[in-house]
Amino acid sequence: MLSRVADRIFWMSRQMERAENAARILGVTSNLVLFGTDDVQEQNLLAPLSITGTEELYKERHDKLDLPALIDFMALDEKNPSSIYSCLKWARENAHAVRWLLTSEMWETLNATWLEVRAIPRSRVTGSGATEFFDWVKERSHLFRGVTYGTIVRGEAFNFSRLGTFLERADNTARILDVKYHILLSSVEDVGGALDYYQWAALLRSVSSFETYRQLYRDQIFPIKVAQLLILERRMPRSLAACFDQVKEALDRIRGQRDESAKRLAYELHARLSYVDIEEVFQGGLHEYLTAVLEDIGELGGRIQRAYLGAV
Amino acid sequence: MERGPYDEMRAADGAVRAHFRPLADWLAETPAERVAEKRREADLLFHRVGITFAVYGDAHGANEGAERLIPFDTIPRVIPKTEWDELAKGLLQRVKAINRFLHDIYHGQEILKAGVVPAEQVFANEAYQVSMLGLELPNRVYSHVAGIDLVRHKDGKYYVLEDNLRTPSGVSYMLENRKMMMRLFPELFARQRVHPVEHYPNLLLETLRAAAPPAARDPVVAVLTPGQHNSAYFEHAFLAQQMGVELVEGSDLFVKDGFLHMRTTSGPQRVDVIYRRIDDAFLDPLVFRQDSLLGVPGLLSVYRAGNVALANAIGTGVADDKSTYPYVPEMIRFYLHEEPILENVPTWQCKRAADLEYVLDKISELVVKEVQGSGGYGMLIGPAAKKSEIESFRSRIKANPANYIAQPTLSLSTCPTFVESGIAPRHVDLRPYVLSGKEVKLVPGGLTRVALREGSLVVNSSQGGGTKDTWVVD
């Protein structure tokens, strides 16, 4: 497959997954804001910006930080390259460039999503319609992934789409888990209290795994178990281990030239995530662990780019 | 009373011509609502499939990503097989002679020595490429894909209006229009045997592979596009997909060790044949326009070494220049020793003093064209033009006579077409596509373009023209 084409497909899938995860992060933030006391409010609102690395840009665009402004910035702001709006736009743009290699259902899904998001009134998303909007974004992402899985030929286009989807999801799961770290900074005294419970529960819900947690662990919500679920529980499809199962599977099928360094790092990460000792992670600090994982994921993205997708 | 334009469906006495009768009967029997509903369905389908004509404004403007449909008319243009066979013979003859001409001007130049075509007509032509001198091409083919524009005058005869020998477009509409008609009106195809055109992509692939360097055992073909912002991008993608070959942009290609390669996820892959849909000037920044980002540095050296084929070849523009066009009948006589089957439109060349005088005198009755113009731009239709337009053209012709030719205003034939008020005659032309590989071939049909505005003679899609399916019937 042409490198340029693979690049488009890889990014098309990443952007769509990124839009979904932005919706998830905003969803959990909206929830946390409801329960938070005034002093943690600011931390709650800052967390999405710090995990997407857009604090600076936000300050340029807004004077004060409140939920409607945050949602406006992260959901609809076309000047924010990682807003849901921008992601949907670029997913569609990438698809447009390789339309002849996609199935018509894939193209139509992305095109219709883009046309719809353009028509959604701002006030509805930043107001009472926020949850509905986040659900819609998640649905469109589910639809796109399902349509892709269900219609595309098993070949390089499929492989690079899967690779993009799961690399992005791994990145986002790590970031969402890290949200809790950002919030904890200012509410250490509350560990184990009601607020703490709601925060962990909201976090689990944001990755659709509140029920999964109950089902698998039949236990109260303990931070260490939440981390275990999101990092190494491969039965949970948004966990890092599950994502890297898919990344590895996709890379196994991709035949490249001089792609050893990309594959080596991916397989290393896969092994590390498979045999991680969660107690050790907590002793060393969850945030430090996640930061290291995120760095490796970033590095892997760069190596994939160089090995298959041409220079950026 | 002066005779009106030739009506493709009805004879002078109003009777429906035999080859149009099944269609006319069907139109009379079918309720208007059903036809209207089908027309809406066609619009919807074309939009969904994305057979659009991109109109890209500035990158951030309101028009960003705007795509316009080329209007599709659901009443086909019907041509009887016997008439088509004669046309086809004429087209094959014409394209053979043109390819002989192109080979000749880059080799022995016999036709110039014989004085049949003036030497300056070739050497002073911008499109003449010195780099093609002496280069041997497989099968001696230069214009592998030629689109020949035909019109039918009120005398009922077909005339060649122009030859498109560089990168003729529109064939995807021929194919998609047929697919759409079969989907919308299957019953029509049961009434009449319509000769198929669907094998065009197969013939095209065969033609391109025949152009490959002889050393390439299993030639790899790719379609080279300027990119998704080009107005014909849909067609480039469509043809690549139909042939099952890669659609590449200049940045996907590079030259290494004397061969052309494409960058793939599994490393470099050699390419033997490029079906290029970009102009000569943009092919290789080392040789042609240095600011071109669309081409491939070093491509020409690979081409000259015979390690890659380009379809169409470089420098074919000499032969489709409007000032070369008047010589094509002579080329047929010179190379093939045959009489031309298809006629040219009589053409005055303003570079000749006598012709210039005539053109300036009769300008309000003539069509004046720039010799390098295309797409309906740079052209004056005398009878339809305002006085001020005529005067401005007159001074432009005087300033640079060699840049203009003139032809009588042809009365293009009409074909029934859906318009707002119902069905009405509209002017049409016809572009069949001729493929030259080991043999010269064409599919029975072509692209019929229709001027949708009443009385208009301009069929170009960039100027509000539409398209129709073209049927060759037994």
C-alpha cells in the first residue's frame, strides 16, 4: 500500500477515536463538576486541558474557566486542533483523500458525521444538550468502527485502520486514568470518602467499565483495582493491555521494510503491559508510570510514521 | 425558411426516427411522476457516490469542499449501429494518422520535408518537445487515450470539432451514466439491444500495459493525479479503482537507480507505466516548470532511458493544437493513403493574410477560438456575442493573428432533454474515446454533453453543460 494512503487511513482512524475519547473525557468532567466542592472545581476543569496539552491555547481563547467555555473549546472550537469538531473534520478530510479505497459505508459514515456536526447549534452543546452530544459522538465512533470492521477488505487498509484506532485508544485510556491524578492533587484528604468514590465511579463510567468492574471484581471500588482494570485487564476492551493486543495483532499482519525498531518497541510494550505488577506501579507512583507509558506510545507513533507512512 | 438544427430524435416531417422509437414509446407510456421520481433518485445516487465536479475555492473560504454535480439528463442519445460503425472507422483512421504524425515529427519529419505541413507549424509550437526527438516508444504510440469531439451539423453529417490528445477527461461519466441508466430504467434495456461500454477500464488497462517498456515482464501501472483538489479527481480515482491499480501523486514517486518507484508501506516498488493526468509542464521539475510540486524530479531521464512509459506521451499537444487541426485530413492522406472518413469543420487560420481579412470581415457570423484554448474558454461565438465583445476580440486577433482560428457557427444537433418546462430539444456533442495500444480500439459509445440552456451551444461542464448516456443500438 502507498505510504501516503496508509498515513491517511491511520490518521482517519486515530481522529475518530480521538473524538470519541474527547467526548468521554468531557463526559466525566461534566459529572465530576456536579459533585466537586468549590476548591476542587478548578482542578476538575483544568484536568481535560492538561491531559490534552491544550492549556496554553485555552488561555488564548478564553479569559475564565467554566464548564460551558470548556465544552465549547474542547467540543466545537475549530481553532483547537484536538477539539471534537476538528477531529471529525480531519477524519473526514483524510477519508476524502482515499475515498476510493474505503467502502462506501465507511465514507458515508464519516461524511454524514461531519455534515451533522457542522449543523449542530453551539448553544445546545454547551447547555442542556451536552450529554446528548457526547453520546452522539460516541455512537458515531462506534458506528464508524463497526462499519469498518464489517465491510472493509482484510488487507493493509484494515491493518492501518486498526493500528491507528488502538494506538490512539491506548493513549487516551492512559490519559483518562491520569485525570484522577490531576484531581487528586487537591483532594488528598478525601481519599476513601464519598467524593472519592464518585470520582472513581465517574472515571469507570467514562471508559464504559463501571459494570465491567462490578462483574469482574464483585467488590467495592478500590483505586488499585480500577488501575488494574484499565491497565492490564485484557478482557476489558479499553484497557492498555487489550489495546496493545490489537496493536500487536495489526503489526503482525503488516509487512514492512526496516520496521524492526517500531515492531520491537510495540512488542516490548505489549509484554510489559501483559506482566505488569500493579502493586509495584502504585509504589512507584501511578502518574509516573502512566507518564512513561504515554512517552513510549508517542515514540511508537513516531517510529510507525517513519517505518511505513513516510516522513511527516 | 432556413433549415433548423438536426433533431436526433425526429425527422424533418416530425416522425420519430426508427432507432429512437422504443425510447419515444416508453416516454409516452410512462407517467411523468415516475420519470420525475427517477430523476430525483439519480441526483441522490450521484451525490452519494460522490460523482461530483469539485469546485474548490480558497482553502478556508465558505466554499471549502464544495462539490457540484454535473447535471445528468436521463434521456439518452441514441445512435444506430450502422451509423456508429462508420463513425468508428473514421475515428480509428484519424487517431492512427495522428500517432503516425507524432512519431514522424520526432523522427524523420517526412511530412514537413514533403511540405504537407509547414515546418513552423511544428517547430514554433509551444507543445513541441525537443526532448522527444529520436525516442522510440513501444508500438510507436504517442496518444494512447484520445478523446475526439464530434458534432452533427444541420446537413446531418458528423464533423470533428477537435482532437483531445493530451489528457482527455470525461470517460468516467460515460461509464457512470450507463450504470445509472441501467439501475433506474432496466426495462428500457429490455426493449432494445444497447451495445455495452462497461469493458472500457479493461481495454484501458490492456492499452497501458501494452505501452510498458518491453523489459517489464508483468508491468505495474499507476494513475498519476494532481491530487484531490483537481476538478477531475473523481475520474482519476474511479479509473484507478476500476483497473485495480494505484492512484499516485507526485510525492508518492521517486527515481532511484534509473527506475521509477513508489513509496509503499513495504518499501519501494517499481512502476513501469504511468497513466498521467497532469500536463507536460508539471511532470518533472528538473526539466519543465521548476515550481511544480505535482511531478517527479528525474522522471524524464527515466522516460528517455526507456525504463518507464508515460501515457499519453510528452509532446502530443502539437497535434491537438487548433492551428494543427486543419492539417489532419492531409495527415490521413499522407500516412495512410486513404481519404478521410470524418470531415473537419472548415477553418480559417488567422495567421494567413487572406483568412485574417475574411475573419475580421465576417466575425459576427463566426466562432473564433484561441489555438491553445480549451474548456470553452477563450472563445467567441459571433452570432451570440455583444457588440463590445466582438470589438474586443477583433483587436485581440489583430494584435496576434497566429493565436486565433475561426470556423463557421455550426448548428449542433439537438436531442430531447428534460428541462423545467418538460422535455425540450437541447444542443449536444459527442466525445468517443479511442485507445491505442498494440491495436487501436474503442467502445461503442462515448460521452454526450448537452447544453442545458435554451439555444446555448456551449456544452462544457465548466460552463453549465450536462451529460447524457450514449446508446449505440442495433
